[in-house]
Amino acid sequence: MESNESYFKINKATWNNKVKVHAASEMYDLDAFKNGKSSLMAYELEALGNVEGKSLLHLQCHFGQDTLSWSRMGAKCVGVDISDEGITLAQQLNKELQLDANFICCNVLDTSKLIADTFDIVFTSYGVIGWLPDLEPWGQMIAERLKKGGTFFMSEFHPMVWMFDYLEGNPTLKYGYMQDEAIYEEYEGTYANTNSKMVSKEYGWNHGLGEVVSALSEAGLHIDYLQEHDESPYNILPDLVKTHSGMYVTQDKLYPLIFTLKATKIN
Ligand SMILES: C[S@@+](CC[C@H](N)C(=O)[O-])C[C@H]1O[C@@H](n2cnc3c(N)ncnc32)[C@H](O)[C@@H]1O
């Protein structure tokens, strides 16, 4: 068995390679973003409302589009990501767009080693906790970085979604809902450009909703709500159907695609 550090190293290399591919992809539509289009989705926009003047820590910010979208709305943002290529591009975009966000490259679990400030809001979204072997230190770090009364919000793919292997023909139920062992996948392309020739090599972990809630509540956060949603804002799974609202659902809606969770740091 490899160590978590070696898993993180392999994931970091893959995410570094993804940055260029994603920055050029239709999905991330960098030109539209530079011209003012927000990359934020309805779930987080509705949950966090007016962020003007608030301090916001964005965990696993990729190359910064969401962070900078919050900055454009008046939040004072810090973005964190393990990928130095992602952080470099985020810093370039921040400069080019004359915004005031800061970006820090580190493993999200080490955030408190590099950032001592506390924030009104901690935010993370869409494809994040699956890169972490254990959510307890993640929950602790979130509690450490929130001000008293501060808000944590996450919008994430539902753990049901990660029970399937999507790489071979029809999706097959293969992985545990809350499997402890790392899942290794190697494939050509990325979710933002399936035609890309880049090879993704990645280790991931499945976490059930109970694990998410417990990691946060044991760290001292009060869970305001945990909601499960049929509709995903991203069309990144096979055979999803577009709804009138522009979101994506499975044909039979047998299980949710997204969950959203809001929590408050009480003490
Ligand atoms: C799917 S993306 C997040 C999606 C983001 N909301 C977006 O649409 O741009 C996952 C991000 O997590 C980062 N990441 C993966 N493992 C990490 C870790 N251990 N610490 C910090 N960042 C990590 C990757 O570099 C990547 O930028």
C-alpha cells in the first residue's frame, strides 16, 4: 500500500496537467469568464446571497474562476489549491482582471499551517472531498478557519454518484458508498474535455453523507441543513438529460446527483 503523500503527489501532477486542458475547454469558457460571466452556480449563489464586504476562503479553487467570481461580487477572497499550475493561472487572472484575491498553493489539509486568518465564509464545491482520504482533519481545519458565527457552505456531487465505474461502457455499480480504500483510476481525457489526449492518473476516496456531517459537527459546527438534489449544474456524467432550467438530471432520477450543506460555527 502506498502512503497518502504519494497519492497526493500523483493527484497533484494530474491536476497540474488538467489546468491547461481546462483553461482551453468549452466547459470552463475562459473568454466568457474574462468578459464578466460568473462561473458560480445557482446552489451556491442562493445559499450565500450577498457576499459584499465578507471575507471568503475558497478550498480547492482549481484555477480560480469561482474565487474570482466571488471577488467580483465584493467578497475579500483567498483561494487554496494543491496544484501550483492552478494557483499560478489564478494569480494571473486575478491580476489581469484587476481583482484583489489571494491564492495559496498547498494541500487543503495544511491550510491552517499557511493561513492564520479567520473568515466569514468558507466555501468549497463540485469534486472536492473525493481527493481526501479522511474528512476529520478537513472538518477541523474548516472550523479553525471560520470566525465565530461564520458560515461554511459546500455544494458537492452526491456519494451515490461515486459508487459507479464510468470508464468501461455502461456505468457499473462497483465502489463502496463509504469505502476506506483508495480508488485508483487511469484514463485518457478529463471531465472538461473527454477528447483530450492527456492521461489522468488519480487516487480518490468515497465518503458517505454521515461522514461529512460528522466531520463538521465533531469539529464544532452546527449543521443548518443538508439537502439532496436531483439536478446537477454540470453535465459530467454519462446520459444526463437537460432540464428546462438548464440543469442536468438522470433519466430515471433514481438517486440524487448533488448535495448542499450549510453549517455555522457557533463558538
Ligand atoms: C474538481 S476541482 C474543483 C472544482 C472547482 N469547483 C471548479 O469547478 O473549478 C478539484 C480541485 O481540487 C484540487 N485538489 C485535489 N486534491 C487536493 C488536495 N489534497 N488539496 C488541495 N487541493 C486539492 C485540484 O487541484 C482541483 O483544483
